[in-house]
Amino acid sequence: MSSQEDEWDNEDEQAFEDAVSDLGKTGTVSNNPNDATGRIKLDRKEIKASMVDAEKNLFTDLKEAQELVDQFIASNIAVAVEGLRSKWCKSLYHTLGYAFICYMKSMMTFDPTDIETAQGALKTLIEVATLFRKEQSLVSSFTGMMTRAKEGSHLKGMTPLQKHAELIYAEAHLLNAFLALVTDTSMVAFVREGLNMRSAYNVYKACYKFCQRVYDEEGGEAGLLKNGLDEHFVSGVLFGIGAFNIVISLLPGKVLRLFELIGFSGDRDFGLSRLEIGARLKPRNRSFIQPKGKKKKYMATVQSNDEGLDVTTGGFVAPVDPTTSGGLRAILCELSLLAYHIILSAVVELSDADLPFARELLDKKLQKYPSSFIFLFLAGRMHETTGDPASALVQYQKVFDLNLDWRQLVHLCVWESGTCNGVLHDWKKASESYSTLYTESKWSKAIYRYLQAVYVYADDPVGNLSKATPMFAEVPGSLQKIAGKHIPLEKFVSRKSRKFKLQGSRLLLPHLEILYVLNGFDIIPTSHRPTFIAEVDTAISQLEAQLSGCAKDKNGDEIPPYDTFYDDVCLARFLKGVLTRELALPSSDSLVPIQHLAKQIKAHSFTPTQQQQITYSIRQLEYILLISDKIKLDHWILPFSRLELGQLYLRTGDFEKARKEFMAALNGGVAEDEAGTARKRVSLENALHFRVHNALVKLDVLEALVAG
């Protein structure tokens, strides 16, 4: 680790310690029942008095809540919302369902009123869950924390309602923490909500360990049922523990260190298998992903000796009720698996991406929910991931045709339609998509306006200049903060907009640049790649022509025609290198089970055309390092060029070269043994580290499989 990185770590730790010391000074949330929209005055005596009925009606309420969740998934949103609201604060699960819907809406709209409503609903949910949890004396609470709670055995004395209240208490704190991090900008908030998340994770761990022990020692499913551990509870435990482990394992080291300060760790294989069990699927064999005796170098791992979680076991099977679908939260396990294999696999290199598995699961869900906005959206994303944006647009149009009560749900498809139209060279439709988002969505006016401006400009750089210029000018003043920081992509588009003005109302290929940033290059159809390459070739020829007519300095080097000339040269070479690599080795071809990919690498033989394209791509990406010291503004290009070159070597099986490129990307674009200026804190640095971290995980696995 460099001294600069050490300095950053010290700064992070000092900020953390300062926040901890300030935490006690910030007070607590107001007990005023009307302090937020959505809060109601809770009659605690009445709720306590209703506990007998609540216990008796628990599974009736659960069944009704599950039916309403099905209505929501099937796009009957108004029916679901009204049904859940009808028993608000009367039924534990109706209260959870309604609060979760309020949370979802607030995260989609980013509207202050919706956020306030969600905050009020979640705080009320926490209060209701607290009232239904098992009461503990101070002594029993302390001793339980020191002894029994570690094994989760304190759950044994709880009624079914109290067990579910325990789980919902953790879920509510998690949702409230996520929402608070979006709305509060301080480090104190990060620490406070991080501790709440840690507390929620401890509840999940205790519940998981108890379920596992009961299953192992008391007769499997029969033991679970005997201890009041029904499928709804078990699916919730599996979802929580699985999702936590996956999310933490995906984080790059720089971010992970902050979470480790709070006490988090995670194992991806373990997390995925818990989600599979929660979705009533057979856990897939991942033993080949982690060869015996090989340490997981680039993953945060949960070790059984410090967390108490058995990461090697096949886990346990939830009790099955033939009248239901595997537990209320089974659908969340399924959606998480689909998002991991379909969406995340298209963004980063994953060692365990499995599109055939995801396609089979998605087809089953579409058969059950043919008009579901969420599964139609995922079907569109599946087409994008496999390089078929035209078919993706067909799926998104089906969502538009549903005329959903929540327009915000449609915005997901509008966003993706913009990318699809961009890779299909339909600049006007792409611009219209982002114009719609700019008008209707409050998430990021800066990003929406920039994307609209870029495609207006791409459609006719000369004729549309007067229309695009004021759009670019709006962007820098439209930035916002989330969790105390500007959105990285907003900062990027703001810098590009300022560069547009600096260069006299001109940018080089901004539509291709932003397509790359949004992972659009991975979904360009084979038939359209030559068109994009020809566009970049034209730009390169124009740049070379400008340089050839320039005067020379005393050293005989050409004096560039403008200050940011070499920024444009590096960008053009970068785009050409990545596009040419995709022509030879499409990203979609690598999204197969990794053992199959390893066999392909072992047996690969490239055609003369492929070999020529690979060599040319390498030359373009390597050229950037040679002139990177001449870049004035776009320093992000160098480390990203190393990342993309590493991905090329990963696909060709040159693992030693791939590792060098990935490590150079983490080091600001320059390897330890190379000359050049490493750039720290470049644009999109977190995205870079996220992608490199996961590429290194995949590299380790592939290297072991190919060697074996």
C-alpha cells in the first residue's frame, strides 16, 4: 500500500473516531408521533392488548400479505397498496409491507415528501416491531448478549409472533438506515446508521445460527416446525444473511475498510447459496470456484471461528407449505439472484455469473407473472446483457403499455431504453428518453440533462449546437449530494460539461464516451460495432490532420493545436481499443459458467482476423500510457485503459499480464515498475476499484481452473 493510501486510511479512521465521539451529542429521534408524514399516534396499550389476537392471526395475516405482495409483483399496485394500508399498525406484516412500499417509492422518486412519508412509516414499523418483540429484563438482556445470543438460542423461548417481530425489527432498521444515508450528509450519520446496520446483521446471524443448529440437531424440517420456525421466517433469515454476505464481498478494499471499522465481513459463495435455499432452489456446487487450500485473496470472508457461521454446510431447507410459494421473502431471494446474474454480471467481471441459470429462473417467473413490471424489466435487461438491445426495447415497451399507477417504476425502463437506443445509433430516441426523465424524475437532473445534451449534440453537432449548449451549461449547477457526497457520475458529467465550454462548445465523441461509462459497449450488437469503429476512425484521422499542420517546439515535438488535444487523442484511442476488443472477444461471450469459460480458454484458437483485432486493440490501449503525461483533464482514461487491457488478457488466458494491468489500474494507471505519473482520485474511481476488485476475484478462479 502506498503512503498516500495510508494517509487516506488515517483520514477515514480519524473521521470515523470523530463521528463516534459526536454520536452521543446528536440526541435521538423525536418521540413526537407527528414529526414525519406517515407517522400516527401509537396506542401502545391497545397494541399490547391485541397481542393475543395478533399471535392467533399471524399466519392468516402472513397469507394475506403474501397475496398482496403477489398483486404488487403482478403490477396491480393500487390493490396491493390499499390492501396493506388497510391493516396498518394492526398487523405486523401489513405494516411491514406498506412501509416497504413507501420506502421503494421514496428511493425511486427522491421526492422530499415521499422520503418524509417513508421515514415516518419505517419509524412506526420499528415501534410496532419493538412492541411485539419479547421483553427482556436488563440482566437477561446483558447475559443473553454475552452468552445465549451468540448461538441464537434466546429465540427458543419466543412465540412465533415474537420471532417474526425480531426479524422485522432488523429489516426495518436496515431500510431506515439506507434511507437515512441518502438524506443525511454527515459522517455521524454514516456511523450511526452503520451501527444500526451492524445491529440488524447481528439479529440475522443469531436467527441463522439458531435455524442451522435446530435443523442439524432436532430432525431437519420437523425440528424447524417444532421450534416455530416456519417458511416465512426462514426465508427472511436466508434472504438477510445471504444479501449481506454478497454485498459486503463485492466491495473493493478502500470501501470495505470503512465497513470493517463497523464490524462487517462477507463471503460471496455462502451468500449466494443462502439465497438459493431461500428461493427453494438446490444450492449449486461452487467447489470448483474455490480450489482446496487456496485463500480468497480479494474477497472479504466470513470465517467460522469469528462469526460462527458455517460457510461450508449445504444449509437447511425451509419447511414447505404446499398452499404457499416458499415463504413471503422467497421472491426477494429470487429477485436478488436474478439481479446478480443478469444486471451485476454485465457491470463487473463475476467469477460465478450464470446466465443460463438466470434465464431458466426468469422464464418460470414470467410464466407465473406474465404482466409483472419487474420481471418484464429483467427480461429486457437479459436481452441487453446478451447483446440484443432491440429485443430489450420490446420488453420495455410492454412495461410502458401496462400504464402503471407508479410512473416511477416506468422510469427504470425509460433509462434502459436510452442506453439501448444509443447503442442502436438512434440519437433522437435516446435524447427523448432522457428528456422524459429530466421532466418527470427527481433522481439526478444533472445526469439526465447531460445525456439529453450529448445525444442532441451527436445527432447534429453543428445544426443542434444552439440547442445543446444551454443544456450543457445547466449541468454543473444541478449537482446534489447523497450520503454527504456528490454522485460520482454527476461529478463526471459536470466536468465534461465544463470542458465543453472550455473548448469553445465542443466535445469529442461524448455520446460514445458516456456509452462506455454506462457499460453500453458491452451490449452493442455485432452488426453495429463497425459503424461505431468507423466513427472513431474519422475522429482519429481528424486529430492526426490537426497535429500534422502544427509548429514544433525546440525539441522537435509538435505543439498541440489546443490545450486538451492529447485528452482527445487518448479518448479516441481508448474507444478504438475497447471497441476493437469487443469485435474480437465480445463481453457477452464470457458470461457463461466459469468452468466452461476455463475450458474455452484452454482450447482457444483465434482466427487470423481475431488475432489481428486483439493485437490492434492492445496497441491502442498501450499507446495511452506512452502519452498519458500530456493529458490535462481526463485523467480517468489511463487507469481505465489498464482495466480494459487486463480484461482483454483475462479473456485470452494471459493471466500474468492481466494481473499486472489490474494492479496498475488500482495504482492510478501506472505499474510499480513503470515510468509515468500515477493519477490518484480520478473521476469514477470507486467504479474502477469495484470493477478491478471483482475482476481479480475472477482472475484467481480462472487461473486455478485452467492450471488444474
